[in-house]
Amino acid sequence: MTADDARPESLELAEERLEVTKREVERGRVVVRTRVEERDEIAELELRQGEVTVERVARGVPVETVPPTREEDGVLIIPVVEEQLVVSTRLILKEEIRITRRSRTEVVREPVRLRSERAEIERLEGLPALDPITQERRPVDDGANLDRDV
């Protein structure tokens, strides 16, 4: 007997291997619709308007220098002068321009159209999944799970 004969005999065995795959299965769908709603509302705003009246007051008073612009009791007084030829020139206060300011507040109501958008969601059932062994359609669960089959 030789050294090679002393080795125990070995047998080749079949080997099983596991292969895992995954595929997408539609379990349901969602439809989203939007619609525009319109409503009328009243926009209210206080508006202030200013008014100015201009009054010319003839004066005809000789002055040495141009009087300054001044304000008396809310009235702005702007002096207007002219030179007149006499034997000598002198300043004559020809007139004063008086500007009175007034303001008033008015409430304005104006209808305006406002829009808002709402979304409506509708759930649609998907096709039943195929059983991986029998290749037959199996019922879809309660529809709450939208995960993919593995």
C-alpha cells in the first residue's frame, strides 16, 4: 500500500446558494387635485389728503431788506419784493403769499377678491402583488403600507 492509498476518499457534494433579489410592486396610487376658491372681502384703509390754499395779500410797504419767510398760526408767509425806481431805489413789500395747510382723514372701503387653493387627495388601489413561488396574484394588504416588496 502506498502513501496515496492511505488518504481517505473524499466525495464532491452539491452546494446550494441563496440569491436574494428585489423588485418594485405598485401597491397603490395617489391623485392630487387642486382647486381655486374665491371670496370677496372689503379692504378698509384710512387715506389722508392734504389741501393748500394760496392767498395773495397786497402790501405796498417800503422795506430796507427782504423780510424772511415766516410762519404765523399755521400759515406760511412768503414775502415778494420788487425794486421801484424813484430818485433812489428802495425795497417795497409788494405782496405776501399766504399758504394754509389743512389735512383730513377719510376711510375708504373697497371690495377686493382674494383667492386660496385647496388640495384634494384620492387614494387608488394598486395591482395585487405576485406570489414569488406560485406566480399568482395575492391580495393587497389594507393599503396603509406603500413600501416595496423584497
